[in-house]
Amino acid sequence: MAFIRKKPREQQLQLYSKERFSLLLLNLEEYYFEQHTASHIQHKGSQNERKIRGSLKICSKSVIFEPDAISQPIIKIPLRDCIKIGKHGENGANRHFAKAVSGGISLIFSQVYFIKEHNIVAPYKIERGTMEYVFELDVSGKVEGVVETLLQLHRASCLDKLGDQTAMITAILQSRLARTSFDKNRFQSVSEKLHMECKAEMVTPLVTNPGHVCITDTNLYFQPLNGYPKPMVQITLHDVRRIYKRRHGLMPLGLEVFCTEDDLCSDVYLKFYERQDRDDLYFYIATYLEHHVAERTAEGYTLQWQRGLLSNYQYLLHLNTLADRSCNDLSQYPVFPWVIGDYSSSELDLSNPGTFRDLSKPVGALNKERLERLLARYQEMPEPKFMYGSHYSSPGYVLFYLVRIAPEYMLCLQNGRFDNADRMFNSIAETWKNCLDGATDFKELIPEFYGDDVSFLVNSLKLDLGKRQGGQMVDDVELPPWARSPEDFLQKSRDALESDYVSEHLHEWIDLVFGYKQKGRDAVGAHNVFHPLTYEGGVDLNSIEDPDEKVAMLTQILEFGQTPKQLFVTPHPRRITPKFKSLSQPSSYNASTADSPVSPGEESFEDLTEESRTLAWSNITRLQLHEQHKIHKEAVTGIAVSRSGSSIFTTSQDSTLKMFSKESKMLQRSISFSNMALSSCLLLPGDATVVSSSWDNNVYFYSIAFGRRQDTLMGHDDAVSKICWRDNRLYSASWDSTVKVWSGVPAETPGSRRHQFDLLAELEHDVSVDTISLSAASTLLVSGTKEGTVTIWDLVAATILHQIPCHSGTVCDTAFSPDSRHILSAGEDGCLNVVDVQTGMLISSMTSDEPQRCFLWDGNSVLSGSQSGELLVWDLLGGKIRERIQGHTGKLSAADLAPPNLLFPPADVPFSSRKLPVCPLCCGRSPPEPGWPGHLHLLG
């Protein structure tokens, strides 16, 4: 069970044998204030008088007496059932007493509960009728104060309106908190520096515990007002790994702190009385974590999941956590999908799609006939309409599954009773059938179904859960025929969750629960509409003035269940699985329905076979500067390396194209086409022709063998900013707000004067285009503009697939991942952003303190060139910078890749002699600045 910390089974059983009192004995929304060592005096004044030792606990709505002897039941007396409260032996007709003279406390009441007799967890026993109990405190001087407290709480409990009761109890609680403060003597060190202190409540399932929160420069503390279950909760800030703001009771007052990376159960969940206190504490811890832990977002986890670094189970846990789902809040307990649809076969065939549930539909839409009835009712319903009268996750559903391991939670939720035996969680198959056919049952599963703790399936505590109509006692959960044991059931459920089928379709369920089909027209179209009150923002409690209405509304919502916080507003990308690594590219790409754009035979980046490239990326953090060469007078703008790696071609703002020999370390040629800057260059297949783009609106073709300009393409009305070449097609981007696609048929003989160019497509933008890149199959193109927009184009249809506002300034560079499933963009805002090609979703964003001008990447790691000339190695999946390499004194502005060495140019450019692929980055300045403009640096 997620919210009971995992312990050895023996320790769990000991928990029930030693600890009797818990906050679960209280009513919902009740507080435990104080306790006193006392004796219950039975048959007071008679020969049979007997004292039972124990502790008397004063709570906001009840008095609880816990005997020391476990054979004796715990006694719970509701204050609203009390007829008279005072000192024993005191006379008077009025049931409210101010003064008294004896040492005992007398309670006369009409109803009492007996709980855990012989320490057996069972439904509460109730005795009705007028009775008097006398409790004698060990410290007689406290009697008067306890009586006064009980009288005050009794008055609150007897108020007619629930809202008035809540208001008076809240006032009593706040008065107690105001009279106390955090005990600084409990600091771990005398040198700790106090940063803030405030009032809060520690949240656990179904109950909260008020107290004081204190944060220092090294620790976070919570001190319960009642000292229960221990005097102090302390968390070392250095151990904190994650913190999340939470909605609690529909209000933005919660804060959850985790000291582990993947655990579902947090170390502390706090609810504050003031939002500002919550935000201040969050800010302080978040500021501390900035220097220790990388912040994670839903998008960052999505990239890890897509690439296989996170399992389906781990990814769903992270999404639940980010969507305000917490194991400490049963109204927002983590939700997991039913994935198996076959609970009758003797063998579970995970290779058969028919074994699985349709993950594109909510549970309520899986049965066509039931759905038709629900839709008919929906059409006749007045606004606000909803399709389902119950939710897929609620406290009752969570405890339905967990009653065998958390019986006291069920008793707390249901006023001391278990559910009817025939409505219990008796059988996996019966539960699934009821979810398919039941008129009001649409529940999903919880994480325990895919964990490794079988205790929720086994009645190991030997609970008496009742007898079914057929006469059989409720015991262990009946498993499907294909499960040999509870352990086998969980293992096969996990196997199903991680199967190829689920991996290929899990994004569809995520769209329903966490994504764009959760609300609005898409939810209606997906038959996924629940009661409006279950959605975040469905009701504003602050706008409800009537306290009774507010309490009733809150109770209704919390018991009914809540829809997770919406994490995604666009279709969620699918996971990359072996099935999708060799799909043909469709002729026209539909972002909502098409498979991932991978060309035939193309492999994911994980399967790249070029040993040199793999070696280069594995050693990328070892780059060192070996040589530097003065080549240009002004900033280098582009670089291209011959396939042999022997020749390097560069363009510059000094308007020249230059050819440098890596072997002789000499400049071999310098060519000028006009007096305007050149912006980029590339080598055509065969390394016989180099192509350069220019700010004079032209593209120039230069024959290396004949040493002359071979052709000029006058294709734009403003500067050409970037060019690409693939399969005899030229792609040119320009500041005239267009990208043009040209058919470039080579000249019939090398060195002839002319190519034949035909304009095939013109991709229009609203502003100037600064960079472009092609997918491996040449069917998709990505462009980046001056205003920070990244646009993905279908080149076959010459249409826009997605337009994503990625950056707050100019997009400096873009590139597809080797498997063409993702796009990386770098901008002047210092961000590196990853976009999913299929859905257009921004799935990862990392920020540096300066613009990143250019980059190379393999899908996992990125080598980027920064404004300052520093080279950064990024771990995209880990969301962090792995290495900083000092390479240049000027900004880097271009990149290329070719064996055998790693090459970088700036206005100075790098080279190296190591046997690694050559990756030239060039550094540009405009206008020229002091330093190393026009230099080539060789790194390896």
C-alpha cells in the first residue's frame, strides 16, 4: 500500500499488535488536541469499583479513552451525544458546568463506540442509552481546564449548522496554535539559522494534524500541536529531491516534499492556512534545490519515457505526481489504467491485441450498449451536462481495493463499518465485469496493481469482512485463471503494462486522464465528460459565502473524487518501440493519426552503426583544444568538411569562402563572390562542389576541381540565411520570410557552367527565417524564425504540420534527431527545446545563462556553442549540463560533422588530431570584436 511505508511483513503485523490509537479513530475533519494519563472508573462508589489505566484524548468532536490493556476496547464518546459534562458528583440541572469540586470528570451521554477490543480490527460496536462514565486524571489540577475545554467543544458540536460547527472548531484550533510556538530547542544544531516559522497541518490519508512548521538553513521541521505520533518530524534539506505545490481541499495550500526520486510516497505533506506561507516555504526550498537538484517537468519525463529511460509504470507515477495526485490524499490518489481485458483465459497471451483493454476510451465508453444509454441521458440533460455520475477515482474506490491492508482507513471513511460483503473487492474478474457493465461503476486501477506488494490481495490480517450471499466468507481476492498466485498476478500485470501493445497505446489513455481530451470539445468527442465539480477550477470555494453550503460542497467533492490536473493540451506523443522504428513515411503526414516519420530501414539513434560517431559521442566531454588557425578577417558563419576529413571549407562575414587543408595546415584557396557577407556553406555529394549562401540574396556554386564559380542561383528578395541539399534538391531560407525548395539537376559534365534549377515549393512565413533543417527521409523540414517560432513542414504536401512558439528571441539553430522523431532548437533566449515531431508538443526545455548559437546532437546528448565561445555538453534525458569546455573567445555560430576529428570554428574555429568524428563549430561576430575573429580551432 503506497501510503503505508513499505516494511517487512512482520513489522506490518506488529504495527497492528502494538499501536492501537491512531488519528483514523477520529471523524473526518476532526482534530486531536491533547491527551492526559487517566483511569476509567467503573462502578464508581460501589464494592465492584474498578480502575482501568490508560490515556484520555481530547479531540474536537469526541473524547477517546485508550486503555493500557489491549484486551480492553478503546472507548469513543461523540461530544454531540453528550448530555452532561462536569466534575463527578457535581449537581445542577444545567448540562453546562463552569465550576466543580471533585477530582473525576463525568460524562453522561446517549451513545458510545467500542473499538479494537483485544486489538482486533473490526467494525465498531455501538451501545446506546443514557450512560455515565467517570475518568480520573493522574494530575488532578488539570481537571478544571479539561472540563472547560470539553464544554467549549461540546457547544461547537451541538450547533445546528455544520458550517457554524466548523467555524467554531477552527477558531478554537487557531487559538491553541497562537498560544504555542515552535520549540527551538529541538534544532539539530545550535548553529542553525531560522528562516521562517508558520502554522500548518501535516496531511495523511483522511486526517490532518495541526502544528508548527519551521525551516532553517539546513532543515525543515514540523512540530505537531499534540506531539503525535512523535514530537518532531525533521527533514534535512540536503536529502530533498522533489517538492510540489498541491491543491488540498480544492485550495492551493498544499506542499509535498520527497527525499527520493521515484518513490510514490512523500516524506511529508503539509497544508498551510495561508497561501503566502506555502509559497514562501516553497520558494526557499526551491532556491536551495537549484544548486543541488535539477527541476523536472512533465515534458522532461516525456522525453525520458519516449526514449526508454523510464518504464510505463515510472512514467505514470511521475505524471500522477505532477498532476496533484498524492498517496496522502485519497480524493486525489494516483490513478492507473486497466490494461488487461481478459480475466477468463487459462493463459495470458500478451502478443494478442485482443488481450488488452482499448486504451483510447474511458472505462465508461468500453461497453457500447451502456454508452448508448449514457449518451441518451446526456443529450436530455440540462447544462451543465456530464456523461458519468461517478468518477474513475475516489476515496471509496481506493479503499475498495486496499481494505485488506488498510482496514482502519475503510472504517474511518465509513463511520466504523465495512462495506456489504457482496460489494467488497472479492474477485478481479467480477470487478472488471462490473466496470464494463455496471450502471455507475467506471473506476480505474491504482498503482498497487503494478507493484510488487501482494498484501492488498491477501487477507493476511485475518479480518472478518463478512459473509457473502452464497455463504462463503470474504477472504483473499479471487484471481483470474491465468494467475497461479498473487505474486504471479502482479508480475503478469506488470508485464502487460510494459508490453509493446500498451507502450504503443498508453499515450491515448494519457490524453484522456492527463491530456487534451480531459476537458472541452475533445472530451465530449471522446465520451470523457464527468461532473463539473470534479475538475480543477470547477468551483470557487472562496465565492461561496454560506458556511454550510461551503462545507457541504467541499465534502461532496472530496468524497466524489477529483480529476487530475491537466498536464498536456496537445496530443501526447507515442512511445518509441521497435515496431515504429521501420515504418514507411506516409505521402501526406497527418499529425493526429500518422505513425512516426521514419523512413524505410532507418534506425533509431540508439542503433546507429557508425562506430566512429558512437565513439565520438561517448568521449565528447573529453574535448581539448589542440590547434588554432587564423583564416578569416571577420566572423566565420559556416563550415563544411569533406568526407575524408582532409579539407575544411568555411564562409565568413568578410564575404569569402576559404578552403583549409587539415593535413598541411595551410590555407589553399580564398574565393570572393561579392562584397556581401556569406552566411553558410555545404558540400555536394562527391565533394566536387561547395555551395555558399550570401547576404546578397544569392546562392553560389563553386567547382573545387576547376577552381571557379560554377553557377549562381538568384532566388530570394533578401539575404539567404541557410541552405540544405538532399537528393538533388536545394532548400534555401531567407530573410524575405520564405523557404524555397529547388530541383537542382547537376550539370552534364563536371565544371560546366550551369545547373538547372526549378522552383518546386515556396514555404511562406510571417517573418524572416534564420535556420532550417531536414529530416533523414527528406520528407519533413523544420524552420526557425526571427520571432522564435519553430515550424514543422510536410514537404510532400508543402503544408504546415505544427507551428510552435519555442523561443522569446531568434531561433539560432534547429535539427532533427537521427530517428527524425524529435526536433531540437536553440535560441537567443538561451534555451534548448525538444519538440515531438508527431504531435508538435514541447517535451523538454533546458536553459543556460547565455544564447546557444549552434549545436550537434545524437538524440541523447547535445554539444552546443555559446555566445561566449564556451562549448556545453548537455544530457537531454537527465536535464543537465554535463561539461563546460572552453574553446573560443567569440560566439559560436555553425556546426558540421565529419571523420576523423572533432572540429569547431568561431570567429575562431577548433580542430583536433584525435580519432573522433570532426565536428566543426564556427564562431561569428557582427560587427567584429577584439579576440580571435576568423580563427579555426581544432578540438579532439
